[in-house]
Amino acid sequence: MTSDTPRSASSPSLSPSPSLADALASGTVVLDGGMSNQLESAGHDLSDELWSARLLAERPEAITEAHLAYFEAGADVAITSSYQATFEGFAKRGIPHGRAAELLGLSVELAREAARRAHAKGATRPLWVAASVGPYGAMRADGSEYRGRYGLSVAELERFHRPRLEVLAAAAPDVLALETVPDADEAEALLRAVRGLGVPAWLSYTVAGDRTRAGQPLEEAFAPAADADEIIAVGVNCCAPEDVDGAVETAARVTGKPVVVYPNSGEMWDAEARAWNGLSTFTAEQVTGWRRGGARLIGGCCRVGPGAIAGITRALTPVP
């Protein structure tokens, strides 16, 4: 955790103190980077509809190693590999409901195990686990998470999300990451679905310019989170770095809450070819401006690896 003073050494703990919400009140927390690119760099093939979630069943140790690489790079928060893990998606692969629930819970435990290993190797700062909750479009694996407008009502989306949220909450993560949300209607469904779970959450849209991917103005999209007690941070992820500055200002102004930002590298995803094109525009130096604007959870999403997270950590850690 970074703040206006150097990182303080705290004793290793599996139940970090302070809570993540308390930590955000006093400093800046570094998130990890992209899970998929880290797994691919280790030689794992993710070219199917389950994406990184497939390794929950087939190679869980690889997921722990990916989390550990980010902790060792300076990340304070590991975002679990459950982004594309849904009961419906697992069912398509013949995985029954009970086993799917086990795999969702395992995603949290693997991140906890990485934190234990990081502490065993000498890390002394608190390490938190954020359970990833991807949008409905992630389950479809057709790029619709970058469009929204699925043709489902808010009530239908709430019914889709709630069972998975219940299982993830029962695994006791420190926070639920409601991430890569393309549509304000889906955000409304998620805000309903997290009520009463007893676990705080952050809400993070994927955006294009000053609008959600579905085209709603960010000022309107962020507003419902202002009064949601469960939401401890609001912001954007899985977007171009150039879209972050305006979103940070809007999120902070509209909600009054800490802002979470973790953009992509700046390369462009081709959903049909399932490949990245273009050049990276993400730099560690950008993050100091994001922090000045109100960002308190800062990391990277797709194509942002441990090297970039180490750069973020250096940029946000004051020199003693």
C-alpha cells in the first residue's frame, strides 16, 4: 500500500488489517495486472470460451503462480481468475453445478495461497483478495462485454449474477470486483445483487471516451453507486489508458468515493480474431496523475504484466 509516506512494514497476516476500505482512506493500493497475459506468458493456452477459468479445473497451481508474480512485483491486491467463471459457462463444458461452485470458491483460495507464499518469502505488507465478477457478456465469450445491451432486463441480469456472487462471497474474499461492466443497466443489476452479502465491492465500467460501452454518459452511470453502502470504490478498467483521466474526475465528483482504475495496455482487442493489435500506450508515469485526480486503487488489466505493476509501485511509492 502506498501513501504520502513510505510503505509501512506490518506483520504478515492472512486477515489483513486494516480492511481494504480503511486502507483506501489513508493511501493508494496497487492492484495486479492481467491474469490471462501472465498465464499465456507461462505457456498456457487460453483459446477457449472459459479463458483463464479453464485452468481452475486443469492447472490451479498455474493460477497461484500468476498471482504470486504480481505480489512479488508490488501488487497489494490479487484479482481472482473467476472473471469468466459462471455456472452457465461451466455447464457448457459438462461441469455440474456443485463442481462449478467448488471452482468459484477455489479461485479465492488460490489467491489466498499466493498471499501466504508472498508472506513466507518476506512480504510484510497486507495483501488483499478481490473476487472477480465479470459481466454477462464474458460468459457469452463473443465480445458482447464491450457492447452491453444484451436484450435482458435488469431483473434477469440480477438473477444471472446473484448465485455466483453468493458463492464467491461465501469464500470470504476481501472485496468483490464487479468489473468490466459495459452497461449502466447491468451495473444496476449488480448493485442489487450484492446487497446483503456482507462483502464490500467495487464497481468498474469498461468505457470509450466519456461513455460506457453501451453509450450511457459516465456521470449518469456512476451516480447509483454513490448511495450504495456496499460499494467502496468506483471507476474504470479494461479501457484505453487515454480514457482514464476524465473517468477518474467524473467518478470522484459524482460519487465522492475512492476511484479504482486499471486500464489495458493500450493495444486493441480483435474479438473475431481473438488477438491484440497495435502498440502499448500504458506508462507507469500516468498513474501519478490518476492518483492526483482521486484514484486510490491503481493497476492494470489486459496486457499489463508484472513489469508494469512494478513500475506503478515505484511511481506511487514516495522516496524516503
